[in-house]
Amino acid sequence: MTIIIYGAAASSFVRTVRMAAHEKGLDYELGQVGDGTVGALGSPDHRKLHPFGKIPVFTDGKVTLWESMAICRYIDEAYEGKALQPADVLERARMEQWISAGLDYVIPQAIRNFAQQYVFPSGPDGQPDMAKINEAKPKIREAMLVMDKELDGRTWLAGDDVSIADLLFAPVLTYVGQMPDGMEAFDGCQNLYRWWEAVSALESYKATVPDGVPGSATQAAE
């Protein structure tokens, strides 16, 4: 049985799924979508895997799944290995709380309106759209302050070990820290820095660093 995770290594969602696979000790292949261009996402072949033309897509020969959080939960529950979801009902709910907050409030600002504006500029003359960036920065800072407060006395966002919530945030905050002025969002967040240290020590984090991204999360939090 061959496990394939389709998508670009640089995608934060793809990296989250890859980290989950590593945490479970799974062997997998990183599959390229078509010719690797953005246009390939809309191809008929890829839409057979993901009807909305997005990444990642997971297949293990038995099932094909799309959407990163659904994939991570399947990986955790369908395969043996360390649990990626807390057993305690309250901590499991806390994990879901952070996943929801990440998808609804943090990632749209941190990735779409901040990091992607530097990587794929959409402003005048091919420059970053500074209006979007400047609007996003205080919202990202607010989210980091909330995370820092909630991590007081904790190593992980939920439970006593790494969970899907941590795997969701790790690639996203790495990108924030690598953008111009991105580290301003983390100023004074000592609890969040401790979390970074724990995340960066994970073999799953080290093994999934895409080209051009520093290998240690703590480099982005120092």
C-alpha cells in the first residue's frame, strides 16, 4: 500500500498533513500535481482527486481524502502510532477550538493577507499590497497575544503532547516569522517562544522543511 500526499511542499496545509504522517511513523510519497504549476490545480485530473481544485489530497489506496484537517484526523484514527488528538474530552475540545480559530481568524490574515503578499505580490507594479499587509499585522499580533496567554503553563495548545492543532499552526507561524517585520508579532511572547522550541524539536518539523525555509522554528522566534 502506497500512501501519497499530493501538493506543494511549500504549502502550509500540505506540511501540516506531512507532519501528521511523520508523527504517526508513516511512509509516504509527496506527489506533484500535474506539472507542478498553479494552473494544474484546476485540471480535470486533479479535480477528480479534489473537486475544488485545492491541496492537499491524501490517498492510501483504499480511500482518497481532501481538506487537511479531515486528512489529519483520518491519519490519526486509521493508523496505529502515537495519538494526535487528546483523549480527555475537554482537551480534545480545546484542540478543536484552536483548529477553528486558526482556520477562521489566523490563517486568512497570516497567510493570505500577509505572507502571500510578499511571496506573490498583488499590489501595483507587481509590489506587495501594503494596504493588506498593514491591515493584517495588528490582527496577527492580536492572535499571537491570545496564543501566548493561553499557553501560560502549557507546552502544547491542547493536552499533554503535540496535537493536530499544533501541527496546523507550526508551518503558518514559521512563514509569519520569515516575512519582513513578521517577528514584531511575537515580541514579548515568551510562552509562545517556548511552544516554538517544542515544535522545532519535533522530527516531523525538521523532516518537512521546504526549500528556502530555515530548518528551526526557533530561528523565527528569536
